[in-house]
Amino acid sequence: MDYFLQQLINGLTLGAIYGLIAIGYTMVYGIIGMINFAHGDIYMLGAFISMIGFLLMGVLGITFLPLALLLVLLIAMVFTALYGWTVERLAYRPLRGSVKLAPLISAIGMSIVLQNFAQVAQGARVKPLPPIIKGSIQLSSANADYPVTLSYLQIVIMLVTIALMLGFSWLITRTSLGRSQRATEQDMTMAALLGIDVDRVVSTTFVIGAALAAVAGLMVTLYYGVIDFYIGFVAGMKAFTAAVLGGIGSLPGAMLGGLLIGLIEAFWSAYFSIEYKDVAAFSILILVLLFRPTGLLGKPEVEKV
Amino acid sequence: MRDLRLTTAFRDATAAALLAALLALPMLGFQLTGTAQGLTLDTRFPWVGYAALTVFCGRLALSLAGQILAPLFKAKLSLPFLLAAPPGRLRNIAGWTMVVLAIGLPLTPFTDRNLLDKATLLLIYVMLGWGLNIVVGLAGLLDLGYVAFYAVGAYSYALLSQNFGLSFWLCLPFAGALAASFGILLGFPVLRLRGDYLAIVTLGFGEIVRVILLNWQDVTNGPVGISGIQRPSFFGLPFLASQPGHTTFHEFFGIPFSTEHRIYFLYYLILALALTTNIFTHRIRRLPIGRAWEALREDETACRSLGIDPTKTKLSAFALGAMFAGFAGSFFATRQGFISPESFTFIESAIILAIVVLGGMGSQIGIVLAAILLVGLPEWFRELQQYRMLAFGGAMVLIMLWRPRGLLANREPTLRLPPLAAENPGERPK
């Protein structure tokens, strides 16, 4: 039971990170109907910028932890969002309204560019960072060998994720920006006719998605303490799987899918084999899609002839 | 000469340079260096300046060139005539020229071992492109895990020849059949899925196959891979200086031994395999099944109502596309003599898909051109190493922006309606 509880905590933490990345996929898909393959690499850049931010705080002598965290968060979100905006502007906007596969190939190309840019700029070696948020709460110590612990870092990750989710839902449901976003999602041409600046809405979507990915990147930097230029591919694929599992285009679906993928991975590694955890995640995705072809929370496509 | 809008160009260039400087600031301006004490932060701010300057000059040159060349573009003078969608006749001629060139390549005096090796690699990608074209170009099913079938083909040849001592020619049909059954295996769960759901499932399938190859130590030897795979023989005559109890290739033909014989043989072998794929695709487009694929690509609902069975049609496309990847995989294994899961990563699938899409979705010659651009050219710049991949990705984006529909976009229709009979104008629908 204790072991189970511990895996539940680990899985939820991992799931929160996947969920944050998955939102970027699902939002972009909802609005312009393309798979943004470079999103995983945007998250990787977010992780790199966060690590640079932490070292910069050390150089500047800002040792008060909450302030340092907040500053790094801001730096990472702003610069990563800038990368997201630029990628959309350069590689996707000229292809909007073109054949369907064109933006996909362009996105794969962009993903290769970003990955190799990070490798050239920062080197191929794995970058380690000493733990910054230390300490944990012991939840249960019935079994002395496996005490169930909830680290402060895990609490921070979950709290930040919940706060971001709340803020994000508010943005989508209550503000005029969210309204134009939902309108664009339903019908881009009609939204444009009604005076919504579609280009701007799409740009904001990429900016928001990239900023959330930056937060995920920051958390991963803190949680695992090691990053390299390749992390974007694996995490991106998992997050994309999460988005599809939850029903691509659905925001609660992305979060749910992220949590599920995180839990599947944690439990599979704990009880079966760590090598095949990716196989488990994909197999469950295929199983779910067999019975619900549009994901868990996705709306079934109505086809008009 | 019209006056150039210099101010606008300058303003654009300055904005772009500012953006570049901001983007470069964290990633280029600072560098994480690992030392014995941990990570330290170094600065190299001049790099930010260089990046901004490069972008400024590039953007300025681009907008000035755009303004100068715009009138030319309007006159359609700058379009290279070959790329301007040649009519079927011209394309046929181009195709045959390419075949003749490919057959004649090893006979030209400037051809050396190195060039032939590169040409062989290029032909593998051309064959994979033609194979994937059946799935993506003809049947319109997006497949992001094509490399899985390539891997199945490679591993089935390697394992069959190592464990049972079967020859390449015996293994080839096995490898093709096994890859095809994997194609059907993938096809079943995705029958109900459309478009982008298909993309993630195929991507996941490719990863599953790779992870299994990586971890099933007993059979696949894990990340170490399989080495010492049997090299190909000329229909039973090995390419060796001598082999006790066996007639070797050079002994049989009474020519002096040369290591280059094998290279030549491999080149012609893959050329034959690739051309088989091409001819097969070319012919099957004229059969009912080929027409059903293309109809399915255009409109699934219409197909169903016309009585085309989508299950059979989709599965056959997956199976046949996979079969050719299996053949190519066997060839790859016998050529390299060594395979490991490293060779079958997602990036390979992405490259093959990019070749098909850049070639112009369904255009066979376009695929050759795209393969030359994406695989052939980077091979010549191997020394640049990591910058090579950076340029590769950039080229992928640029070509897509330049020609979103692919290099040869106009698809030749498989069937033309006969011209309306002029003698009974009364039958014409009003």
C-alpha cells in the first residue's frame, strides 16, 4: 500500500509536467489543426533557459529562494514564449491554408533545427544542476524500508500546475482573448469576418503554449536535475500522446491525458519493467483509441456530406 | 529602375535583428560549462552581436532582392522550367533519362567506391520513399512509423541468416512477408482513425518496435545490435578472394579479384529493388485496388457509398507499403553487415516522410529529386557534423515554404475522361 501511494505521488508529479506540455499541443491543434512537432523542443529550450536563469541568480547573488524561483520562472516564460512566437511566424504562418502535410513537415524541420541549435550552442553533454528545493514530508513510515515521502518540490510542482490551470481556464472562459480564441477554433473564416484578428489569436496561442512548456521545462530541471538537448523529443512525444489520449483539441482532456500518462509510466515502471514503460503508454493509447476513436474527452466528429 | 523602399527594408531588418538578439541572448549569450565542481556559467556576448548582425544583413538582402526580383517573378521567368509541373510526356522522358543515368553511373570513369556507396545509400531512401508513397501518397494515410517495417525487414534477414544460415535471396521474401504482416498488425487498430490520430498511433507503433528491439536482449542482442551479418553473394557465388570448397565470383568468371565487385553488385541490386518498387506502384495504380486507394484518399465517405471496402483497401496499402520497407531493410542489413536499433529512430521515419511530401505526394520523380536534396546533398557535407543537421532541418523548412505542395506538385491523373463526343452535342449536360 505504501509503495502504491509513493508511486501515485510520483506519477501525479510526472503527469502534471506532461499535462502542461500537452496543453500546447492541444491548443495549437484546436485552432489551426496542425501537430506542432517543434513543441517538445520549445519545452527543451525552456529547460535550458531555466537552468541558465538559476546559474545567473547565483552569479547575481539572489539567494532568497522564492524570489529567485519567481525571477527564473519569468525569464524562462518570456524567452521561451519569444521562441514559440518566432517559430510560428517563420515556419507555420506562411503555410496556413496550404495542403495539410506542409506545416507538419515544416514543423518536423523546425524541431530538428531547434534540437541542433541547442546542441551547437550549449554542447551535447548532459547538464547537471544540484537540487535547489530540498526537504520532504514523511507521510507514512509503516514500512521502515520504504517510507512514503512527499517532497517540497513535488508540492511546489503540483501547486504551480493547479494555479496555472486555474488561471488558464479563467483566461479561456472569461476574457475577451479567450472568447476570440474559442471563436477562431470554431470557425476561422467566420471569426475573421466578425473582426477578430486571427493572426494575432494564433500568435497568442503559440505564446501561451510556449510559456506553459517553459514552466514544465523549469519543473523538469528542478525535478530531475539533469537536462540535455534531446529531452524535448521524448517528452514531446509523451505529451502529444497525452493530448491525443485526452482527446486532441480539448483542454481538460490534455490535463487528464497528461496525468494518465504520468500514472501509467510510474506504475508500469514500479510493478512491471522500467524498459517497457513507453510501450505501455503507447499500447494503452492504442487500446483507448480502439474504443473511443476521438480520445477520452474529445467530441466525436460529425461528418457532413 | 523603380525606387526601392529602403526605409521599409531597413525597419524590417532592424526589427528582425532585435528579435534575433533577444532570442540569442539566453542560448548564445550564456554558456553552461561542466567542470569538476559542477556547472558554471560563461558569457559570450559577442555571439549575440554576430547573430543579430547576420539576421540584419540577411533580412535586408532578402527584402531588397524581393523588391528587385518581384517583377521578374510576376513574369514567371524565374521558375525553373523543369519544376513548373512538366506535362506527362516530358516527365516520362525525364524518368527514362534518370534510369539510364543510374544504370550507367558505375561505368563512367569518374565513379569511385565512395560515390557508389553514397549512390547506394541514396537509392535505399528512394526505395523507401517509393514504398511509403503507396501509403501516404496513394492511399492518403499518414504514417509516421514507417521505419518500423524497415527495421522488421533488417532484423528478420539478420536473424534468419545468423540462426538458420539462410541466404539473402531466400530471406528476402520472408522479410517482405513479415514486414507486410506487421503492416496489417498496425493497420487493424487504426482502421477507424482519421488524419492526426493515425499520425500518433503510427508514431507510437514505430517507437514500440524500436523499444522492443532495444530491450529484447535474447533475440535482438539489445543496443549492441547484430554484427557479422552474412554479406550478399552473386546468386550463390561469394565475393571473396577464395573460399575453400566454394567457387567464388571472380573464379567463376575468370576475372582478377577486386573488393569493388561487391560494391558494384550492391549498387545494381538496390537499383533493381527500387525500380521494382517503382514499376509495381506504377502498374498497381491502374488496377482496381490502386484506383480504390486513390479514391479513398480523396473521399472516404463517397468510397463507402460506392461499395469500396475501406478495411481491405487500407490494410492492403499498409501491407504493401510495409513489404517494400521490409525488402529495403534486408538490403540494408546485408550491405552494412551490422544493424542496431540506433538506425531505426523516429528521425528516419521523418526523413522518409519528408522525401515523399517534398517530392510532391504521389510523384515518383519528385521523390527522387527530394531524396537527392535531403539525403544526397548532406552526405557530401559530412565533415560539418552537427551543423549539417542544423542545415538539414533548415532546408526542410525552406523547401516547404518555397513549394508547399512539393517539388513536382501536379499529379498525373490515372484516368482521363474521353473528350465529349462532338457529334452529339445533345448529350452534353446543360
